[in-house]
Amino acid sequence: MQVLVCLARAEGAVVSRDDLIRCCWGGRIVGEDAINHCVAKVRQIASTADAPAFAIETIARVGYRLKRSGFESDAAARGWPPIGANGGAPVATNGSAEAPPSAGPAYNGLVRGGFYASRAQRTEWAEAALDFARQGGELRPVATGPHACGAEALTKLERWEESMAEAEYAVEAAPLVDSGYRARAHLEVARGAFSDALRDYAELEAREAGEDADEAYHVELAFLHLLAGNYDSAIRELRPWLVVDPRNSSAPFFLAAAQELSGHHDEAVAASRLYGRLKSDDGVWEMLAQSHEPAFLDAARTVRNALHDAGLNAPAD
């Protein structure tokens, strides 16, 4: 999704592969296959809609460009600014105009990454994501993407029944598309229903078989194992990513907690020190602040305490 957001921000301009690396990987060294895989994933998402909202055009030896079907006119004429305006976030239209198709997921990504300045802004952005998702559903009623996006936003607003209804619709309407399963799993995690979330991740794992590894998937799965008390399983998920992507901070962050909870204090301290050297922001802490549900809070508190014992503390709000 970071690739889609980066291309959307360019508003139809060509984005070079180097710029994609800076935008999506923070300038880290990544192979050509990583970019190709991400672009292919986004194209697969676009192809699932009966009336695709966008396409990614390859500009030979230069980069990529996002082409929006039905959104080719100037953004201002549509009543919404380009993504990236207003301090990096898209701006809600409150139903007054057609929304850019990538705006809802962009807002959800900003919240999930912990990029908000306050809890009030977190809520505001989640409500904006829901607004865009509903507009997307009105524009393309048969598409399931807006329902999955809406489910993610409703989860952040802790509107559980509405979120489950949207996620279930996305799963039932498009059982071969990942977004519905992910939205339902995120809801289940926030509610503390970890065994149900593991069921959805098993479904995701089955459809990932034979494809390139998805780091975000493995980190989320390891985090879920942590919450469920499956500490050895979390360690098994995370260890390979220290080698696959040695400059990413998420794996050592959660590995520190898993090692501490498994009774391996020295290894936990080593992982926390590695995180301290690598971290570029504190967005990863957002995963421990997903809801106020007691079942989630109890499990998250256990992980926070383990991180504290390993030498890591949450940033001040």
C-alpha cells in the first residue's frame, strides 16, 4: 500500500524507482524484485474491481505512473486536494465530492503507523478513512475494497459490530482477496479474540504459499503470537527477518519482547539494542495501542512490560 500512496501523491507524475525506494523503504537498499513484487501486488488489487479505479503504468527505464480511471481531471475540480497536502495527510470531503480511491487506505495507514500528533487526530483520521471508504462504496457498489477499508477504520473507532459486518461482507463477496481477511483479523486482534485472528492468518498464509515473503504479514503474525502467548512461535517468525531485511526495526522490536517472555533476557537485551540503533520512528508502538478492550489491553500490557525489562519504553504522547 505504501507504493500506491507514493504514486498517488505524485498526482499523475512519473515516480522513479529510486524515489519509490526513498518513499517506501526509507532509502534502504532493496532489490529490484522487491519493487516488482510490490507493484504487482498493487496491480492485483486494482484488477479485483469490476471497474478498476486506477492502473499503474510502467515508464521504461524511468519508473511508474498512477493512472486513475474516472479521476483524470484536475484534483481541485473534484473538490479534494492531492494526497500529501495538509501536512502529509489527505483531507476529508465529508461526502461533498468524489474521493480519490487511495485516500481511505492512506488514512488507515497513517493511523496504523502511529503518525498522528494526538489521540484526537487519530480519531479524526479514522473517521476520514471511513468517510472515503463509504464514498468509494457509493461510486462502485460491487467493489469489496471500500468495505475492507471501512472495516479497518471502524476498528480504529472501536465500533466493533459495524466493523465485523463490513469485514464479513468483504470476505464473503471476494473470498480470494486478502483485504477482507486482514480487516477481520485486525478487528479480532483489537477485541482480544486472538484464536480467531490466528484462523484468518492461517487463511492468509495458505494463499501466500509459493509467493515472495511478505514482511508485514510475518511481523503482524509474530505480534499476534506474542499477544496469544505463543512466544516460541513469535521468535520463529521474526528471526529470519533479521537476515532478510537487517535494516528494518520491527523484527528486533517484537523479538525483544518474545525473547524476554521466553526467559532469554540476554537475547532480549541484544534485540532491543539492535532496535535502538535501527529505529527511524516510534510508529511500531501503535500496534500496542489498538483498543481499550480488556482482553487486548491485558495482553498488550504483558508485551509492554517485557519490552521495558529488555530496555525499551514507549515514547511520551
